[in-house]
Amino acid sequence: MIDDSNATYPADPAPSGDGSGRLPRDPCLSVFDRWRCGLAEGHGGPHESVLGGSVTRWNDGITGRRLKDL
């Protein structure tokens, strides 16, 4: 088990899911563990964070939760 209680994470949202690397004008505020949704506020479907070559998706039910608590 990894203790990440003292970990720091970037405060800026991840780039938008379209691969452009630009943030949406009104970003979604959903956060799951260390991932922040990079899609525009009000988007449909799951939340999405794209960092490098990795994509993480989650639904509203786990927004605000930590991975290790699931």
C-alpha cells in the first residue's frame, strides 16, 4: 500500500480530452483521487483526464472520492 497522504498534485486541470492540450473555457470541476476532469463543464458521459498517454475515466458516483477508499 502506498501512503499518499502527504502527496501534492497539480492544481491546474488536465488538458481537454480532445488531445489538443488546451483547457476548455469553463472546465468541469469533477475530481477523482488525483485526476481532474479536463472536459468542459456540463459535458455528457463520464469524466475524463488525459495525462501523457494515459486516460482515466470516472462517473459522478465516485467524484470527490479517493481510489484507495473504493
